[in-house]
Amino acid sequence: MQREVWLDFLRVTACFMVLVVHSTEPFYLGGEGGLILTPTDAFWVAVFEGLCRCCVPVFLIASSYLQFPLHYPAGEFFKRRAVRILVPMLIWTLVYALAWGEPVQNLKGLLLNFNYAAGHLWFVYMLAGIYLLMPLLSPWAEKVSRRELSIYLGIWVFTTFIPLIRSAVGGEAPLIQAADGLPAAALYPLWGEASWNPFGTFYYVSGFVGYLLWGLYIRKFMENTPRVARLGWVMFLLGFLSIVSGLLFQFSETPGGFPLSGSLALAVHWESPILFCGFPVLLSALGLVLVFRRIDGGESFFYRRIVRPFSEAGYGMYLIHMLVLAPVVGFFRDWLGLGADGVLGVWTTPVQILASALCSFVVVGFAAVVLQRIPRLGKYLMG
């Protein structure tokens, strides 16, 4: 199979975006849950989230583009995915459990969920669920028509507006708790949901599975032309503006002046415009994919020596990046100060975010490439 060079560029860019997002989080998460020190910090949080929040959906679309429908039997697929995804995740989960927090409690908790000290590992659990569905959907995906797939995508796109619908009508009827049982704001019941049934009409056609379908649609039915790329730029810009305006509105609606602070529930409320399966993030993710499809350059030195090795080690980069990023973020915060009172004034925050992400990206990238190339052991460490 001919290598899709543009996907290597896309994956490496998405890896960098992950580090930007995680470098931005300390500027609105803190204290009891949510903490934004200055209006300048609020602005830069909105900008960087608007630019980079689509990173996780981009990974899923790229994975779907290459693997869906399956190219080999389900048993072989699961065997490959176990070695590629689950074994490295288990190894680094143990590393995080021992390195951060209370090791005994962390290890006990691993029987039920990921270690919350390494919160980014939630992605692997979600990805495993998507992989479980792929063999079931693959026979349909091989034969689906453009019209049929468009109908299902239209239904899924509608579900990206459900959080807004809940917010608009909430409080007018008895509320139910989220299906996952985690502490969260109660939800307004919609379309079959009730206190005894959280699985409503759209439960099974919502969530990250939509990005699996988008990867299929783009590969099978969307042209790769300059016109489509221009559409991608428009979509990305609209998604960016929607995220920025949505976050700034959420911050402005928070009672009291700066610093803005509150519980974890407040932080969750702030993040409603940047839900991974919300419409603004969908727009920016699809736009970015359509733009990157026009990239070539597979013969360049930069691609062969940097982009492709980093792309092949991208999953390992995701697994280990917090081990590097956390101390790097702490270093720049101590060195440059905070907010407008920092060394660079109003530019302190964006420089901290970009410097933390870039330095961590370089270190993590080269470390992941080296670890992946260790004979026999590398594939179990980095996937």
C-alpha cells in the first residue's frame, strides 16, 4: 500500500497540538477546579484552544482513513492492536502510577480506570472502544453508499448540538445523572432518557464513533482538490472562531471579577464550547484534515528524517509526553512569571504556552523515536 504522506504530517501536527492544549490547561485549571488569573490569560486560553482543540478527533479521523473498513480478519486486527496499543499503554500506565501521586492507591484504581494523575490516558480507553466496534461496522462500511453514509453522518452531526439543547432547556423537567456515574451536573432528559434509562435514541449514534465514519466518508467520497482544501480552511476558521467566542462568553458569564475561580463543575462548564464531540471542534477537525490532504513532500529530507519518524512514534509520544511536559511547564512558569505581571508582560502567557509545547515536543519526539528503535523491546514501549 502506498504511504499516505499527508497523514504523517497530520499526525505530527496533531501531536504538537496535544502538547499545546496541555500547556494551556494550567492557565484555566487550578485551585479547586477552575482558575483564570487575568483577562489576558482568558484570551490566550481561548485562542490556543481554538487552534488546537481538534487534535483528538484528528487522530481518530486519520486512524479511520487508514484502517476502516478492516483490511484483515478481526482476530488478526485485535492481535495487532493489542501489541500496538494496549501493551505500551499498560507499561506507561504503571510508570505514571509509580511516579505520580500515591502509588498504592494508583495501582488499586487501575483495576477500574486509568490513573487520574495521567489523565491523558483516557484517550486509549476510548480508542479501544472504537476498535471493538470496527469489526462489527466493517462489512457495512465496505458496501455503504454515499447517500446512506451521509444520512448517518447527518444524524451524528445533530448529536453534536445536544449539549446546547440540554443547556437551553435544562431545569424545566426532572434531571438525570450522566450515564457514566461520575460526579457531574445533572442532565435534562431527552428522547427516551429517564432516571432509569440513560440510553436514549441518539446514545448509540453519538460520541467518537462519528469521527470513524468521517474518516470513511473523506476517503471514499470526498475529492482531494484545491476547492475542497479551500473549504477546509473556511471550516477550520469557523470552528476556531466558534471556540474562541464560546470560551470568552463562558468566562464573561462567570460571576465576579478576575481572578475567576471555582469548583471543578465550573471548569467543566467553561469547557462546554470545546467538547471533542461538539460542533465547533468537529468543524475545525474536518477543516484541518481537508487542508492537510493537499500536502505532499514525501521526498524531502525534512519528511524522511523528522516527520515520518515522529509520525511512526506518535502514539509513544502521546503516552510519555506528560512526563516531560509537566516539569517543563513548571520551569517556564517559575522563570517567566504569571500573566501580565510576568517578565514579558501581556506576552508572558502565550510565550510560556508555546515554549513549553515546543521544547517538550522536541524532547519527547526524539526520545520516542530512540525508544521505538530498541530491538525487540521498542514496539512494546512505543507501539
